[in-house]
Amino acid sequence: MNQTGGRRGRDNGRDSSVPNSADTDPGASAPAVRRMRPDDADAVAQVLTRAFAPPPGAKPAGLRVLISNRMAARWQAQCAGAWVVDAPEFGPVGAAFAVVEPDVGWIGGLGVHPAYRGLGVGRALTTAALEFLDHAGCAVVGLEASPSDGAALGAYARRGLRPVDVTLRLRADAAALTASGMAAELEVRPVHEPGVLRGPWPVSQGGSRTAPASDPDASEVTRQESREGRVALLALAVPLSDAAFMAVGPGACLVCDPEAVPVGEVLEVRLGFIGREGHPIAPACRALGRMAVSRKLRYVELDLPVGSGAALPTMSQLGFQTVISTVRLARPATAYGRRTANGVEVGRWSL
């Protein structure tokens, strides 16, 4: 991370992206957290790129290696909260974001420069984000962490965050997916087009907007409308690019973003639901493959919480492979639940 404008790296023959203050006394006071500003985008993008990169010699688990300043700026502008910790004469060495949905708040994009770990930066950012989400009145506060990161899992456990699910990031070749059988007819609606995220929605006692409740005895049309309302509300909270769109059809309502992954090879399904009646999972996924091919994208990628439904065998048959798995943590764990009686929920708590 080569900084300019008064931000200096070490001049000792090593990587100049290491901040001068990386040798700060671990017993010093807690790092100061401040709100992220629009002019932090470049520095935050570089810090997170370093933070999320695999260790030297390790095989990358996915395509998300480069975080662009455009992505960082979008996250900062669209998330409910965003924070950084600065190193003297260097600038941001850690960042975190918070998303507030109608009934869930979660922390995403939490990363610390490798040279600045172990000094309380991540702890300070987590504290700021948790306090913000608690003040927002979220019924559930959550995040996702690597199952191999025992130190992080232990730190989160001390904050009351408990494992509640496992999320699998699944990826399929778009062309092969398209050729695997009959695709569903899904209507494409640009997310940012006026009226797509329509409302107003009913207001709960807590003052947050809520989609109509799912009724097991309701008609499939009613359930589909309920899913669309739910997805529309989620899309209002989750950072999306201008290219994002909703793919809607019988039994499926999904929000996709062709620009969510910086490498430009993936049609990412950010969130949504696929129903169970009539087995629409395979046709809907094939339709996603067709949409990806039409946009000259190589892969279709989505996150599937394991507890959201028994869709994995179908995904495997379609050629989806697990790229990486994460542990979903929540506080309070007893409040975490999945309304999956009528559909498989697709989505993630990470940015």
C-alpha cells in the first residue's frame, strides 16, 4: 500500500506499505476509532486488499483479492456505518463497516493491515461497530469469520457472538450451467430504477419497515409477493453497484450484482429467495448462468447458509463447487432464525 500526501512507509529495505507505527507498544492505550470519510476510499481499499490477501505461499480461496477504491467508496456511502483506525503519519490501517437490515445488523469488511495486527485495532473497530448496531436496536447482530481463524473466533466469542450457521460460497461455470437443462424465465428489473424497490412497507412496533409475514397457508402468489417485499427491503440496506438488478420469476426473487467482485468475472447473487414448490432451484440457477453469459461473465457465485435448506445436492448436480466456507456468528444466538419453510435463502453477511 504505497501512500502519498504525507503518509510514509518504512524505509528499511522491506515493504514500504508497512506503517511506521507497526512497532507500537502493545500495552499502549486502545487505538482511536473515527468515522470513515469519502477521502479515505483509496487508503481503505489498499488496507483491505492487504488484509484479505492470503498469506505468502497460500493458495487463494477465491477471486476477491483486489478491493478497488470504487468498492470502498460504495461501501462507505451505502453502509449504515463505517469506521477506520489511523496510524500516525500513515493513515488508515484498519476498517470496518456495518449494515442495518429490518431485523438484523451485521459487521462486514472488517480488516486490519497485517503489520498492525495484535495491537488492538480489530478489537477497537469491532467495539465501535457493535455499539453502533446495538444502539440501532437490531434484534440480531452478526458477522462471518474464517473457521481456521481461532484467534478471531475466540475474540468474537468473548463479545457474546456464537456460531449459529455455516455459509458456503458456491461457484459454477456460467456456460456449463446454461447448457445443463431448461432455464426459468426470470424478469430483470434494475434495482436502482425508480419504483423497483417499491413500498411503503408495513411498520413494526420497533419502527422498522417489514415485509409481509410468511403464511404457510397462503397461496404461492402471496408467498412470492412476500418474498419480493422481503428482498426489496434487504436490497435497501446492502451495498450494491449501479449495475445491480433483481431477477424475479415464479418461485424466485434474487438480487444480482455483476460488479460486486472487482475482477469482473462473476455474476454474484447478493441476496434473495428461491422457493421449494415445483423444484425451481435448478431452473433459476440456469437462468442466472444465462444472464452471466449474456454479460460476458465467466462464473455465477452465491452464498448459501447451510441452515437455510437442503439445496446442496441440487447445487452439486448443477456443477457448483465450494470456494470457501465461513462460520456465521450472531448475538444473541438464540434470536437467530431462518424463515425457510417456503424457500431457500441466498445471501451473505460479508461485503
